[in-house]
Amino acid sequence: MIELDNKELLEIGLHITDEVSCHVKKLLSKNIKLHTHFDRVNSSGDKITLFDQEVNERIITILKNLPQIHPLIIISEETGVEVIGSGNPYYFVVLDPVDGSNNIRPFFTPSPNIAMSIAVGYFRDLYERPLTEAIRVSVHREIFGQRVFYGLTGQGAFFTDGSITWPIKASPINSLKEKCIIGIDFDNKNEISHTLQGLVSSHIIQRRLGSSHLDLCQVACGQYDGYISDSARLKVTDVCQSHHLVNEAGGIYAYQIFYKGKAAPQYHGDYLTKVINNQSLLRDLRFKVIAAGTHELFEELSPVFKS
């Protein structure tokens, strides 16, 4: 088998995200109600929407028609672990087909903040390298826009809007005293800790797009100085790709991992290989995340993990 390099894997990722964006726009032009919910859950334990189902099926179909990356193992938020092609997998794909689907309203809005995210790497590297190095390419695309953020292992992070591409770097701000912009995720948070309350009530500027992938893209490009998700709700497919992107942009990314609501440090580091061996972990593992542009700012945000 001819091994594809980062540039060739990126071209595949960009092709998939472009195809999905066009597919969704065609569905909307036919007045299909993408916000429709079904009475069943996906492999990650979330209720399935028609949007999730349509996008996931489209991506799987595209991947099946790309024999140059077969045999392939897919880890999808929607449908779990699946192998395409015969023999031992040579590549792996981590897939979050739709992030931010709650931003889809039952009535028309012109550009909801919804993203899809995909990471690609060599399967063997999952057992030989840290996950952020095993992933060779991560691509994060606004489904209703043209903005794409991507990371290439060892080569940095980049932004493109379809007409121009330029490198991105995480923010150099190193203190909360510098009027920081921080993305804070309160979703599914029943009680806010005193530490987090202190952050919110200080002079920071709080932001949230309703998509954890897009929020973490803002950290990677320096639009946010940091990001906090303290509700232990992020999933495996939220963390893999965003960790890679922020890392390639020179930022700091840390997480705490939970199994059925209880701290589970034994899964730290190699959680993806454990998911491949036991896909029920897609449902049972959840993460708290803090990301920042600098070590200094991260240290000021990190007490949230201890509260």
C-alpha cells in the first residue's frame, strides 16, 4: 500500500467536509426538517436528529468510495466503531458529523453555528505514539459557512475561507488581568463552582458559540484566549480532533476524563484505543476540558479542575 502523506490526507478531509456542506444545503433547499428528533440514541448516548443521521450516512458513503485509505477503521459519534475494507486497518478516522445541532431552530435562521470535525491518521501510530501525534490531520468545518480550521502534525494549524489560507497561532495573552476573552461552556451544569463563578464575575469577556469544536477553533486561532468546559459532558469525538488542532496551534489543552460520572484517570492518554476495543466507552466516557493560548493563562484557569 502507498502511504498517503499529510497533504494527501488533508485533501481527503477537505473533500469530505465540502461534500457534506453541499449535501446539507441541498437538503435544506428541499425543506427537509433537519431538527427532527428520533426516539433512539446514537453510539454516544445522545438522541439522534435527522441532521446527525443524514450527515453521518453521507460521510460513511464518501469514505467507502475512497479505496486509497482502505482498510480503514472509523470511530463515529453516531454509529460507533466500523471497519471498511478487508484486512487489518491501515488508517483510522475519528468523526463528529454534527457538532452544535441544538443551534438548528424549528424555523429558518441564515447561518447557525454548526460544525463537522474529522481526524485521520495511521492506525499503527495509535499504539506507538501519543494521540495528538497519531492523528496526522484534523479538519473542522463550519457546515453553513466557508470557514475551515485544520491542523497538520508537525506543520502547524491553518485557516482557510476558500479563497485564502494562512497559518494560525493561539493567543499570547498570559494573564486574566489582561481582559481575556474566554469561552465558557455551562451546558448540563446544574451547579456552578465558586471558582468558576469567580471567573465569570471578574472582568473577563465570556463567549460561547454553541459548538465545542468551533469554540476550540477560536482558541487555536487566538480569537479566544482560553476555553473551559466544566460539566463533564464532552465526548471522545469532541476531544480528539480539537486537542490536535489546539496543540498544532501552539496552545495548551488539558482534560479530565470520567467513566459513568466518576473520575477515571486510568483511561487518560490511550482512551481511543480502549474505545476501539470496547465501543460502549463512546457512551460512558466524558471529559472536562481547559484550553489556553499560554502556559501562564492555563495555570490561572486550571483551578476550575480542582473545584
